Amino acid sequence: MGDPSAGSIRWQLQYSNVTDAEWASIEQLFEAAEGRLTTFTFLDPTANLFMWSEDWTKPVWTADPLLQVVAGMQDPLSGNNAVQLTNTSQSTQRIVQSIAAASWFQYCFSVYLRSDAPSVVQMVMSASDQDSLTSISIGPTWARAVKSGSLSVSQNGIGFGVQLPAGARIQAFGAQVEAQWGAGQYKKTIDRGGVYAKTRFDSDALILSTNAPNQNAGSVSLYSNLI
């Protein structure tokens, strides 16, 4: 659980083999934020961006009206932290969690899925004006489904989830979103994900060293208020 008395969190990011263009993009953000002066949204590269990755009955998850969500089901780690999703309607139904991050970033959404009967569900990546759907075949064995990509629309906010066909019943566990191409090791979250909206640079200058043409190393310090 998040510590209500925690004031801030800090990161010391070490970069190596960074191209001139990549470092220029960091400098551009530093200049736009005017150093320590203004805040920006930071996506922790080591974290799961979702909140409540295992309990999809929490308000951060938005389910369509005729999709039943039941927590406490057996999960692939021999616990009881999976959810059961049942579409009781005659049309598709979905459940999605939105994160307050740029819709055009590259993301990887992953989740463990199974179904007693063979079924095809769709992994959802969604913004207000665009949906990206990927069909996934699932069966009685737990398997990790992965969807990577980005959206072409530009807005602050993007949602991820699953969409079930009419009458389908499946189990899901371990939802995770990361700002990268591939899925990393699953990291359980409860009431705090890896999206930090009040982040600042924690230094008055960026430290850079050039090792070879178009090859650089640098250090970036960040902090974010949690209250």
C-alpha cells in the first residue's frame, strides 16, 4: 500500500550509449520545464503503470454494464487473486483502466488469461478517438497475452483492458502496462502505479560525458511529490 505520510520519491537515472538525438530530447524537456521550476508526468521505467493490477473490482477499472467481475478466483501462482469476467449480454463487453499518460507513447500491455472453454478475446488499447484491438485465443491453461504499440491520437490519457464476445467467461490475472516495447517481469500493484504527475528535475544542470561520436553517457535526477 502507498505510505500516506511519504512526502516524495526520487530517482537517479544513469544513461549509457545514448545518441546525440536521444540526449537532445532530454535536454529539450529540461529546458521546457525550466530546470527545477515546473512539473511534468514521469512514467517510472521499473514499475507497473496500473493500479490494482489484480483486483479489477476497484473503481479504477471501468467495466461495461453487462460484464460481471468477480474477484478471488484461483490464479496461476496458486493464490486466489485472479478475477472472473462474464459477459452476460448479446454483444461485446469490455473492462478498461485508464492511466494519465500520453496516448502516443509506446506501451506494452500484458495480462495472464485462461478460459474453461476455448475462446477469443480482444486486448484493448484505447483513447477518446481511437481503439486498437488485438485478438487473442485462450484455453484452459494460463498464458500471458501481450499487446505492444502506440496510438496516433495525441491526448493526456490512454486506457488498456480486455473485451469479451457475447456469452464468454474467462479468468484474468496480473495486468501490467509498461512504457516500453516488451513485457517485463510482472509487478503487483495495489493503490499506487508507476505514473507520477508531479515530477521535477532535482538538479540545476544535466551531467553529460561523450565517449565516442554519437555515444554519450549521462545522469538525470528526478523527484516527485506524493501528497
